[in-house]
Amino acid sequence: MTWRECLSPGLLQSTNLSFIVVTVGVGTELGRLREINATALILAGLVSALALPTIASMLLGGTREESVRRHQSQEIVPERL
């Protein structure tokens, strides 16, 4: 596996916006989290939910191109009789 193939699933699994939203809601209702901090956490979660899958997709896109090139270079051309 290439480093891109290893890194991409990790980026896809690190998008956990629903957990952040629930945690912020509970913290705000209990009075443990100020609204400005809650807004910042939601915004950071939203940015990561949008950016990380895009980055993972770009990494995997490069991997596919490399594997196609590798496959094409390894093709066996039959000899003519």
C-alpha cells in the first residue's frame, strides 16, 4: 500500500460532525460552554467535514492514476506468429 492509500481512510474516518454537534448542545444546555466557543467548535467541525473527504478523494485520485500507469507498463504484448 502506498502512503496515500493508508492516509485516505484515516481522513475519511476523522469527520465526526454529529458528535461535535451533540457535545456542543449538551455543554451549552448545562451551562458549561459559552455560545461563542460552541460556535467555534461547530465551525471547526464543519470545515473538517467538508475539507477532509475532499483531501482524501484527491489523494485516492492520484493513487488510481499511478496504479493505471503501473498496470499499463506491466501489460504483456503478445508476439505475432
